[in-house]
Amino acid sequence: MVFIALAATTTMFWLNWWVVAFWLTGLFGLVGARVFAFRDRRTRLLYLALMSYLLAVLLLWVVPNLFASQSSIELVQARSSIEVGRIMMWYVLPLLLAIVVVPIGDEQLENVQTLDLIYSLLLFMLLALVVLGSLAFMNLGRLDYLQALLRTLFLMGLVLLALGGLWNPRFGFSGLQVLFSRYLLNVGTPFESWLTLLAEAAQREPDAANYLRRAVDLLADLPWLSGLSWQSPDGAGQIGQFSEHAVLAQEGELRLTLYARQSLNPAVLLHVHLLAQLIGYFYQAKQREQSLREITRLQAVYETGSRLTHDLKNMLQSLLSLTSIAQSREQMAQQLLQQQLPMLTQRIELTLTKLQQPQSVNETPQLALSAWWDAVRLRNQFQTIAWRAPDKLPDKNIPAALFDCVIDNLLDNVLRKRQSDPGIAISVEIQPEPLRLVVCDSGDPIPETITANLLRGVVVSENGLGIGLYQASRWAGQSGYRLKLISNRAGKVCFELC
């Protein structure tokens, strides 16, 4: 206020045409900058009429009298311009002021309280250039004022046309728009450096709550902010001091309220909303990352439990078979019990170990291929199965638990099919180089409605196909193997583990 009072007092003592011209030019810039803050058509029309009035008064009345007062300009050249300006001032320009009586639309305060300094300076400099350019043409070319004004406007039009082409060119050069946009995005802080810090925080912080706290700390370091507050699913908080210049930004479930030290212009508001969106996007990504981790843990628990359930089911079936054999008093039955019970005990111990100390995929116990093959044949020696293998298998170690899971699920499904069709033939073949385990049967093919998702998801069927093979297929994929259906036609349904 002191500055305004001092400027007004100085103007009163030194009032001349130059001061009036400077004053009207400044008013033109201030009024013109406010035009871009309104959306109502009538309000814009009012401000455009005021701009036109100020421009006409300046160029048609003040500037001719200003030039006439200069000794370097002949008075005869200025008289005609002054006479034209006098007629316009008294008979034409008052018509522009009639638009003031037109009712304007209601505008919210937050839309009109900000003055864009950049637009105001641009308009001020353009109008000052028109005045000084006209003065230069009159002095150097000894032209009449109207001719000098038209030449100045023509040259400025060419310059603005060239700048418009460079602002957003069609070919080659990226344009001044990109450079100017980068300048706007760097208002108040180096944008690239701030983005780097925000990305580093997103990489370092493991959960969404810690990341949000780090992000708001970075945001609070901006020099034009006095404080901020936030509300999110992980909690709420505030930093710094509140002010009357509040900016609300919301991205998803994150709500940020930023308090500026002073009123923000549209360029800085764009900057603020962009920063808030970036923080919100990273925050949502952290939330999704947490959800994925929880889903992964639940999926691991589910897969482990499902796998162990199938192991227990197969062992209980083997135990049931041994129980029926134990009821027989034949010498052969007793020998079979002595052979099978140690193997069954070993499998039970392995399952209990998994329950007590879950193992990763890479920690699956290894067993020689020949030993595993002999154990599988011995375990199913009373089933009518054709076993095919080379005369001598190499001493190659395989994940025994994985191969047991696959062979038990495949044979269990085939034996169920044999219960309804006793004539089904079953064959199991193994090839060491490359390692392949193939289980085939001569029954009916699997329906297409099941094969579409078989081994890729849980399917529902009458004989239980689906979940066991799905778990076996996922386990095989995690261990570097692949379980697939290689043949599905009548008389030959084959699965291969390779």
C-alpha cells in the first residue's frame, strides 16, 4: 500500500503524456491477463470491451498528443491524428462503455482471484512495442502517425505469424511450445531433480505408507509451499503451516491439500496438480504391489497345501492297498509288505518335513533316475501296466517328489477310467536322453471343454481331472520341466513330462 501511495503521489506531480501512456499500457496488460481467467461468455465480452477501449484511447488520443509534444516531430503531422482521436474519444469510444451495463455471469472466487503475470507482461510489452515502433517510424521515416502505426502493426503481425509457426511447427524442429512448457513445469523447483527423488523413494520404500510419508516430505521442501495435509487409506497427517491459499488435489483414494505462501497463478497450479498426480500414481502402484504380494503369499500357501493334500491322498490310497494285502496270510503278501512299508514310511517322513519346514522348489530332494523308476514299478506292481524303459538307465538325478506327484496323479486318473471300462490299456514309458516320461491309455479322449483349460487352471469334471494335474503342471514349470497333453484321440490319450 505504501508503494502504491508513493507512486500515485509521484504521478500527480510529474503527470505528462508519457506517464499516462505508461499507465494505460499497464492497465491494458492487467485487464487482458484477466480475460483468460473467465469461462463465462458475457464476462469475457466485458473485459474484451474494456481492452478495446483502453487500446483505442492509448493509440488514438494519448500517443498522438505524446508525439505532438516532442520537438522532433512536426506539429502539422500530428494535428490530423489528434483531430481523428478527438472525434473517436467523444463520439465513438463511449459506445464501448455501454457494454458495462450488460449483466455478467457469476464466477467463483477461486477462478478469478489469480492474475497471470506472464500474460500481463506479454501484453504490456507488445503494446509498448507498438508505441515505440510508431515513434521510431515517425522519427526515421518522417511519416504521418497513422502510417507509422499501420507499418508497426504490419511488422508485428509478421513477427507474431512467424512465432506462431515456430511455436508448433509441422516438420523438424520440436517448437517453442516444448521449451516454454518445460519452463512452466520447472516453476519453483527443478522438475527433473524432483522426479528423480520421487522415483528413488518409490524404489526404496517397501510399502505404500512409508512411500507416502517420504513423498509428502519431498513436496513440503518446495519453497512456495508453507504446509500440506493428506488423507489416505493408510492414515492422515499434516506438515508445516496452513494458509488461506489452499489447493486441493485428489488422485484415487489419496487426497492432498497444499497451502501456498501466496496466491498461485495458473502455471503453478498446473505444476501442483501434476506433482499431486505423480505422487498419487506411485502411491496406487505401491498399493497394488502390496496386494500382489499378499495374493502371491496366499497362492503359495494354497499351492503348497493342495500339493501336500494330493500327496497325502496318494499315500492313503497306498496305505489302503497295503492294509488289504496285510489281511492275507500268503507268503508273497508278507514279502510285499516288507518291500512297500519302508517306501511308504519314507514318503510320509518327507511330507511331514514339508509341513514343518516348507521347502522351495530348488530344494526338492534328488534321486537317481534308475532308483526312482524301480520304486515306481514296485509300488504299482499289482496294476496291469506296460512299463517301457531302456535296458540301462543313466545315473541321472531327478526331483523325486515332482516325478512322484506327476506319475501318481496321471495313474490315479487312468485307473479311475479303468473302473468304468476294464478294457483300457495303460503304458508308462521313460526316455533318458532327452528326459521324457509318457503315460498313455487307450480310453476315450478328454472332452474339449476340459482340455481348453487343462493344465492351465482348475477344471471341473466327473472323474476329478483338473486340480491335481494343474498343481503338478505348475510345480513342473517352477522346477524347469513341462507337463503337457501330447495326444487326445480315441484309443490314445497321452501326457508327457519333459
